[in-house]
Amino acid sequence: KTQWVIRGLVAIGWILLLAFIIRMLPKRPLPMLVGLSSWYLVVLIVSRFLSRPLMSEGIVNLAKLFLLTAFVCTFVIMIDFTDNFTSIGRLNFFRHYIRSFNIAFGHIQTDHKLCLPDSFVTCDWRYFITSLSIKTPLTTLVLSALGLLVLLKSKSRSLATAHLILPPLIFLFAASVLNRINLGIKHVLAVYPFMFLIAGVPMSYLKQVGNQFLRRVGHLVVGVMCLGVVFQSWVISPHHLTYFNELIRTPENGAKVVSGSNLNMGQDNRRLTEVVNALRIPTVKIAATAANGDEYDYYGISWEPMREEDFVRPAPGYYAIDLATYTHLQHSKDSWFRNQKPSYYAGKTIYLFKV
């Protein structure tokens, strides 16, 4: 009975994948057709291989877990991305999901970049790799590197090793090469769960160290590193988006190498309105990469965008400039705001000047 259940789930998976590919064909070019067809073929062969009855119990259990997860994920996608059961009743599977997929895929194929000149974080295939290197705690990076070495040198089953190593490598490589939205690491967040799993590998191998003193030292070092991550999270809270690891240290240094959603998504707009209202500022001029006029209006402040002459010869009054713009102005010899210290701060990304 178990084998029939597995085969039934596999058959459902084949049908749904085939329906998905057929629905995608009118919208996608030939490379997408080839890629989806190849993926369909791989899933078909692998799932058929895993559902064979003459296999070890461990592999069968792995197949059960994989297929159950795939079935649940497919079910959730069909429910979340369809208008209830209407489109399913018309056999129009994945209608909203495919529409969203087309929008997202079309977006990543267009040049949507935001990189700073002379920064080592460049808008090319290295973008996500370099962004991860400064936005991820060094503890995570070090433990992940050690875990990767341990996995590569271990005598564990190659299948278990591949499950940990291949997904993040393939995902990051594909995102780095294909994704042209070089705005922030939010577009590769899916790589982190695998990094955390790999980072946990060294701990499982510490117990195999024969010398008790070295084993305790190893546990102590890892424990201190993990406490360091907790401390960093506590210090930066609630401004987690502006976090940079020990290589960069501060948001001010981070603004010199990255911009976009690696630094600012308008999270301090509300804090700006709170500061303006608390100081009873009659009106404020704003220059920000993630300004939100509707939000300013909602919280009842009087504001207007800064003009070109305001950066050179600002009239008496109040000026709000976000961190990215302020960093850029430091390279302008004509800017009044060059080397000027803010009068007030709204969070970590908006500076308020009183002229």
C-alpha cells in the first residue's frame, strides 16, 4: 500500500508539472521551454527511481518525505494563487501563479540595477556573492565554510552531502547569472536556510574530537561566536535592514559600497514624521531614494521635495536627507551638506538638518 501511495503522489506530481509546462508555453521563449522540459524529465526519472520497491528503507523514507513535501507545496500554491476553486474547476491550473511568475521572470530579465561607482559590489554576476559577504554575519560565513569543508571531506553518503551543498550553490549561481535585479540580497534569501544547515555541520563533528580539552575549547569558541551574533542583532534592533557585518561595521560605511534594499526601503519614513511632529517643524524639504509622499501626508506633516538649488544654497529651514543621498553629497564640492553633521536622526537612514 505504501508503494502505491508513493506512486500515486508521483503520478500527481507528473500531471501537475506537465500542466504547468503546457500553461507556460505560450508566454515563454524557447530556452524556457527547453529548461522546463528538461526539469520535467529529470523529476520524472528521479521520482520514478525513488519510488522503486527494491530500495533501502532509508531511501524510501527520504522519497516519502520528499514527495509529501512536494504534494503539500503544490497544493498550497494552487490554493493561494487561484481565485478559490473557480480556475481549478475550469481546469485552468496555476492561473494566478503563472501570471505572477511571468511578471517576476520578466522583471529579472530587465536591467534593474543600483550599484555605486568604485564599489567592490558590482552589478554583474558577482553582485549577490559580494552582497552576501558583507550582509551576513561573519560567524555564519565562517561556520558555513567550515561545514562545507567537513562535508566535502566526510565519508557520509554522497546523497546527503549533495542535498546540503547543491541547492544553495545552484540557486546562488543561477541568481547571480540570470537575475538582473541587482538591488539587494532579498532576491537570494532562499540560500540562507541551506547556509544555516551547513553551518551546523561542524558542531556535529566536534563530538568526534578525541581530546576532551580541544572538544570543550571548540564548543566554547562556537558558543561565543553565536552569542556574538545575538549581541549584534540586539544592538542593531530594530534597524535590521541596515545591518552590516564586521567587515563593514556601520550603516555609514555600508552606504559607501551598496544602496537600494541592502540599505533603505523607506523603513524610516514614519520615524521621520514622528521627529518632525515632535519638534513641531512647520515644513520640511525631503530628498530620499525611498521617499513616500502618501505616508508623509497620512501622518500629517507639511513637506516638499528638495530642489537642485537646495543642495547648494539651502534657505533657512529644515531638510531631511537619506543616508544614500547624504553619502553621495560628500563627493560634491558645491554641496552645502558636505561634511555637515545632522541636527537630528530619524532611525538609521534619514538625517534631519536645521539650516
